[in-house]
Amino acid sequence: MNFESKLSVHEILQNKHFGHAKVIAGKAGLTRPVRWVHVLEVLSIGNLLNGNELILSTGIGWQGDQDAFALLVKKFIDSNATGLCIELGQYISDVPQEIIELADTHKFPLIVFTKEVRFIDITQEIHSLLVRKHYQVLSDLEEYSNRLNQLLLSSNPQQKILQLLYEYLGMTIFYISIQGEVNVIPKKSPTEQEKLFELLKSNKIPRHVNVAHQSVQALNQTFADLFIISESDAITEFESLILDRSAIALAQSLLRELYIQEQSKAKEAEWVSCWLEGEHSNEQIHNYLSELEPNLKPNGCTVLLCKVDNLDQVMSEITYLKVFISSIFEQRGIFLLSSIQKNQMVFILLNKRKTDDLKSRVQEGIDCLKNSDFIKKQNFSQLEFSVGKFVNNLSHVKNSYHTAKETLNIREKMPNELSEYFYEDLYIFRLVLAANEQGVLREFIIDYLGPVLLHDQQTNGELLKTLKIYLRCKGAKKEAAEQLHIVRQTLYHRLNKLFELIGNDFMDPYKRQAIEVAISAYEYASASKPFFEYSSSSIPKSS
């Protein structure tokens, strides 16, 4: 079913007011659309036309001036006017052959009235036709939308929506999902389908082919691309509106499907929690995943933690949040399973592609989440992310989960020192964590920084800051003084005090490494609460 939303020149010619009208040129353009009727009698049209106007004129503005007449017709054509109707008689008796040829060349309908007509009657009648046509378009759209709503309540609505779109427009329908799945209606041979796909992908569409495109979007993410392709007529505004309605319906269907899938996954949260705690064997995990997603063949995995401060207040929106997060990572070749742990959402990221770019894809996904309008518009508090160790063996997820929690712990304690999300980017802090777990962190800090910390505590000094910057500048005194915003003489004075407290050999390689680790350890240990008080008897003397 193909509804015509446009009012063509040919339709207008059927009107009673055109009973004595004659098309003398541009007959190939009679299907051109008319959006308005405009009476023009002046030579200077400026910005008077917007395009697709049918122009009425008596010729009073150029009577006797053939060159002016030809120039005006050229201006009409350049302004994308639909056609020109001229009343022959008082001001102009005929149309020169030169202008007829010009109109024919550009398929610009040139119509003459052989008897006197009332332009006001013509404009009123055509404008009434336009209003009725517009109302018909709205009515047709309403009918189509109702059909779509009915399909959304049926099983497998996606295929039925695409079929309905084809039945209404009679054009080739091309649907491409983000996973690369292609659906073409009517069916074409593999060769024809591939050729069409390449044309759309390269955007090198032949002139005789008309294409309209609409993205299928939900939660501010594009899930598919929908095309209608006409190999004859231009695509009308009505057909574009039908395409738009179809894309919205497809998005609604897709979102409902994702929501149901996510709810189904949520029922398995207990199983996922047990997996995170290392209670499932490798065989059990693979059997479970093959039942959940038969085509899933994980190539390693990692754990992503997402902390939401107000999680209890937004539980009703959590499913949509998980759908949104899953869609972002799915587009990057990562399958997600999730579980809620206190105020954290825990995601097991299962890699479906090669491993060498997994980290960059996870990084892209997190960045996309943090910058998305969906997150900004929802009631979620600031989201905090961390990523655990990448593991090849799925039964080692517990290790990735543990390291993700350690990463989040450090990121929260030291946001200014650590901006990376990944456990592998903790660097020296991995040793700090291990030392803290072994209970030797406090002793290590005192052994290498005790005198400096005691001095700063007693004098409200800045020796620790000076030591940190000096080591960071690799002993470059000028650069260190500039970063500390002090004169060089003050730096020399502080360095002499440091030599006195921890020895003048603190720039020796091994001792320097130990001091740098001790500085990072102290910042970690004192991030959440004041570090322990020192007594002079507990501080070792410098050698």
C-alpha cells in the first residue's frame, strides 16, 4: 500500500479551475510535488520562494521583455519552484520557444490559461487540497502507528514490523544490526544483497537510486540501521515519516527484548555470585554459559565493578541501567553477566574477540558510560568503576573479582594519585597492598620515612612533600624548586635536613626505590585516616 502524501502538478490539473489550462512545456515534471501556491508579478524574487511552489502570474512584470521573462523562469528553476502558470491575454499573448525549450530541459512544468481565471479561487482551492492532503497524511500515519502498536504486542515483532514497512511502501527494506546481521525484504540473492550492502556502506549511491536511513536507537545507543531503497521515485516526506515510526517501534521491541533478557539474567544472580566466589568448576561454567548463550565462546574474562552510592534508592531503574551497560559493551564484543553486591554492581565481562585489544575496548566502554546522556539524566549518583585482573581461565574469576575490589579501594582512597581503572595499572600499589595484607606496611614506612614524618609532625614542615617532588624530578634541583614554588636556597636547606634525617645516600638506586615505595605506602595508609603517631624512641636513626 503506497499512500501519496504529496500534491502533484498532475493532480492539480484535474481541478475544475484548470479546465482551460494547457501544459506547453515540462511535461516530464508533472509528478513534482506542490507545497504551496504563490502569486508573483515581480522580476526580483529574492528570498520569496522556499521551493516546491506552483507560481501563478499574469506576466505584467515582464510584458514585452523576452529576456526578462527567460531570466525569471531561470530564477524559478534555480529556486526549485515546482512550475509556472501564466494567464495569456492582457499582458502576454504567447510564450517564446526559447522559454519552452528551457522549461523542457529542466522538466519544469509551464502551464498557460487560455481564458481569464481568478487566481484567488485557484489559491483557495489548492490550499484546501493541501490541507486535506496533510490531514490524510496524519490519518494514515495514525493508522500505521496503530498497526505497529498491535505488532509490538505479538511474538517476534521485529520481523513483522519490517514486513509491514515493506507492504506500506513497496520499497526494498534493509535492516543491519550492530552485530552485522542483515535482513532484506524482499529476499534477494546473496550476490545482490552483498552488492547493495557495499553501496550503502560506501555511500556511493547511483543517481537513479533513492535511499532514506533511520537509526534504531534505545537508551541513547544505536542498535541497528534501517534503510528504505527506491529505484524509481524520490522518497516522499510521508515515506520518511513511516520509516521514522518503524524505527521507533523496532527500538521499543528491542528494548523490551533486552529488558526481558536482563531480568532473566537477574534470576541467575545467585549462580553468578557463587562463580565470583570460586565455587564453580571450569566445566560447570562452560556448561552454564552454553545453555545461556549457545554461540558464546569466551576468550578470557575480567570483572568490572560499578559502585553506585544511592543504589538502594534507584533499584527500580537498575534493570534499565544494566541493559544500557550491557548494550555498550556488547557493541564492543563483550558479553556481560551481573550481580548486585551491597552498593556495587558486579559485571563479569566475557571477551568474544581477540585478547590484545580487550583492555582498550573495556576502557572505551567505561568512557562511553561516564559521558553518556543516559547516565547524566538518570538519578544515579557518581558512578565509580574498577577493573580486575584479566584471566584466561574462567574458573579464576574470583581472582579478578578480588583484584577489582582492591583497585576500587585504592581509587577511592587516592583519587588524585590513581586515575586508571585497571588493576594492572596499580603498579607499585600492588606491592603496597600485599605488604598491608602481610602486616608489614607500617614497619616498612617507619624504617624508611619515620624521621621525616616525625620532623613534619613536630614542626608542621614539608620535608615529605619536598622529598617526593625531588625524587620525581630525578634530583633536578631547579625543576624541583619550581614545582615546590620555593627559591633554590630554601630547597638546599630542606635537602640538608633530609640528609641529616635519612642519610645523604637516599638517591642511591636501591634506597631511592625503597623510599619511593614508602612514600606511596604512606599516602595509601593515611588516605582514609590519620597515620599513627610517632615517638622519637620508635624512629630508627639514619645511617
